[in-house]
Amino acid sequence: MTESGYRTTAIAAGGSPAAGARIAGLGAYRPRTVVDNEQAAAAAGVSPEWIAQRVGVQERRHATESETVISMAVEAGREALAAAGTGADSVDVVILATCSLPTAVPNGAARVIAGLGCRAAAGFDLNAVCAGFNHALAVADGLVRSAIARTVLVVGSERMTDWVSAHDRDTGPIFADGAAAALVVPAARPGIFPVAWGSDGRRADLIRIGVATGRLEMAGREVFGWAVTALTPVIRAACARADVEPGELKGFVPHQANLRIIKALGAAVGAASAITATDVTHAGNTCAASVPLALHALHRDGQLAAGDLVLLLGFGAGLSYAAQVVLSP
């Protein structure tokens, strides 16, 4: 403890590098308000059938005024800590993956730290949009394995409804709100394998906040074509870096962009026996919260057992992407 009563994360962690890192607990927060396709279609000027066929969403969650990026992140973080049997005071670092904060200062992670009561933790935000959770998980893995930190809370939290127009048929029926978290701790053997990541910044403007509109704009057809072709090598690279054959995977959790992309990528994985997450049907596209929400849903529904090999894949604006194999907690 210092004279002010605070400790530093470097002192709190210390020790020798860990052999590996693992996910010890998961948490999630889904907003209370459910918006079905009848409501979404009426706002966007399309039919409910058009939404179901085009993006595969049946319903999505919209945050109320009191359900903020920070409050949802705090609730998801609390559940992850409880699932791991860890107290907030043990958290060394909080990484908040988000692209939907209303302001840049102060950073969101600091407010999550305050909400959880882990005063001594370091905290920072990471914006890789829909690939944000996967990027943050890779950073957390490196922090733990290098002994810079022993306990890292990774949270993806988004209020995308603040950034899309309900009247825009290309975004309004698709994007939604929510949060999910994973607690990363040291392990005797790797439970988070090396990440395969990158970006195609030359086409970053395919998904952007419009200067004139201040709203999310997306060239959906072009993004679809990129996702179903460019991401197959990323999937293969992530499996190779984990020394895993696709047939050994028990689960595949891609970013929940839309059901057509998910099905196309599921076929590309080449793991017929793997359970492919389709949380998009009931959650919509929640950007950085998408992958951890879908992983949490598979656990909640008893579809994954501890130690199962699961491939996580995030992709989206940037055009950023990241994939890694993990062991199910």
C-alpha cells in the first residue's frame, strides 16, 4: 500500500510469467426491453419477413435511459466475478471494449472500475468495434502471461441504438444493445491461444459514422462479400496457432453480424460437429458485446462443457478482425 492507501497493479501482480491464461468466469447483461420484428419493421419501413430473411433477427434488446454502456458493463462484470468466485478487489486491470460511449473523456473503464469497487485496478478502453472483445481478450492474455497482471476483467458493452437510426433499413433492425464479460486469470497451461488478427484499413469506410448524419452507415453487401471470403484464412490461422484441427472444436462463436454470414462462416470452419452460436436471432448485432454474449448464451444453455475447445471470431468496422481458440470455462 502507498501512503495514499492505494496499491499499484505492477506491485499487486508481480511474480514469474505464467504458463498460460484462461477464462475463469463469464457474465452478461441483456437490456429489459425486447423489440420484436413487427416493431422494428414498422420503424424501418420494411416487412418483418424481410428482416428475418435478410439478417435472421427475430428480436433484439434496446437499452432504456438508465441502462448505459457503463451500467451494463458493471452488471456483466459482477456476474463474471461471481462465476469465477473472485472479489472486485482482486482485479488488476479492466479493459472495456466499446465503440458506443457518448463521450471519450473520462474513459469508460474508469467508471466500470468505480462501479465494481475495484479501486486499485488499471483501466482503459479499446475500440476495435465488432472485433473489440477478441482484441481485448488477446491483450488480457498477454498481460497475465507476462505477469504484468494476474486478474484481468474484459468487458464488451454497447448501446448501438444511440448510433443508428431506427428508420434506416440497413442498420435500424440489426443493431442492438447489451454487455458481456470474461475474467482472465493465470493457468498452468494455455486456455487462451495465440490470436490471429489484422485489418483492411483501405476499406474502413464501408462501416462508419457519417459526417453529415452522425449515425452509423454501412455498405452491407460489400461487407458481406468481404466477411465470407477474407475471414476463412483467419479461421484457419487461429486453429493452426492453437495446434488444433477444426474437427476438434466443440464450439464456434463468430461475431453475430447476421445469420447469413454466421452460416457461411460456420460452413467454412469445417467442423461439422461444432456448435455454432446464433445469438443474433434473439440479440441482434451488439458489436463488441456480440461474441461474449453469444459465448455466455452457449454456457447458460448447457451447450458447452468446461475444457471444450471453442473458436471465437470478431470482425467488423475497420475492417478489423481477430480470432482465437479458447478453452471453455
